[in-house]
Amino acid sequence: MKAKKGNNVKFVARRMDKLISRSPSATIKYYNSVFRGLINYYGGSERLSDLYGFLATLKRSAALTISHFYKKKSAK
């Protein structure tokens, strides 16, 4: 999601509500397929550093989704 604070716009990780009812292993499989698809699609790009930043945001989103499954308040 985009988070706007003043003139700054940055991307923030959020949990995926449609995956909360799934088991954590199914959630990880879903996110792994998304990672592989993005890496395969953008693999030939010259600016992979932007992609790695986006993948880090997706990784945090996965952690938030799994932590919500276990009823935790943070991704740690």
C-alpha cells in the first residue's frame, strides 16, 4: 500500500486478509510463487535494486500475514 505523509509517498507492507484463514505453509507457498514470478519477469532488467526493495516489502507482508494467523501484533 502507499502511505502518504505530507509530500512523501512510500510503500508500506500490509497483511493479506484473504490468506489469513490458510495455514502458514500455504501462505508461504503463495508468496514464494509471487516472488518467483516477479523475479522471472523482471530478471532481465538493469535496475534490480528497485525490485529487491519491493521484494523486501512483500517479505514483510508475508510475515505480517503469518503473525496475524497466530494472533500476534507484530511481525517479529
